[in-house]
Amino acid sequence: MKEAGGRKNQDLHLEMRHIYGKNSGARPGDVVWLNFSQPYRHLVVDVTVTSARTNTMAARSRVHRPAPGALGLIAQLGKFDRDVQISARAGTPSVQSVHEYYPFVVEDGGRLAPLALELLDRLAI
């Protein structure tokens, strides 16, 4: 992200808290780029790695052998659901409704979920 113009400690923050409000210590993203597209509209990137070998992902997929890319898509959608649940508990708008929210999901074999690919394309110089 630095190569795309972000400045560490000024624009780029790792594991930034209090995006849901001062009383919430929840951390919706692993990387936050402040004022990315306009003032007070941040880029929030929530990174996760998923594997078909975990019981949680196998249960979510409901199939023994999911199609290639299915687990990444399931994890990506789960990140959006989690954001809505946390914001509801905090009594604040969801991060995805206020900022540019990208779940960056990588499957254990290296396949990227659709929004991870979109983000890379957007940040490409």
C-alpha cells in the first residue's frame, strides 16, 4: 500500500481500533488507510486466510468437496455479516456503510477471493 501512495503512521494504520465508536475496542480491519478516497472515508482491509481443512469452513460450506473458490467467497461474505453484527452491538453504522471495506480473503492454496482481486487491481499503479 505504501507503493500506491500511502504513508505509514500518517495514512496507514495497522489494527486500528475505535472505528465503531469510542466505546468499542473492536478492530474491523487489519489495515486502515485514512482518508483514502475522500476526507473521512477510509479504506479498511480485513485480511483472513481460510482452509478447507478446518472444521469451521467445512461446516460453512455444507459440502464435502466445495468448488474451487467457494470457501474464499464464504469467508468474504462472513466478514460482511460480522461487520453488521459488531456495529449493531456498538449502536453505530457498519464500517462497510461508511468506509470502503474490503475483506481480503486468501485460500490456503493461494486463491484470492473476488474482493481481494478487486482491491489489488484498484491499488495497482
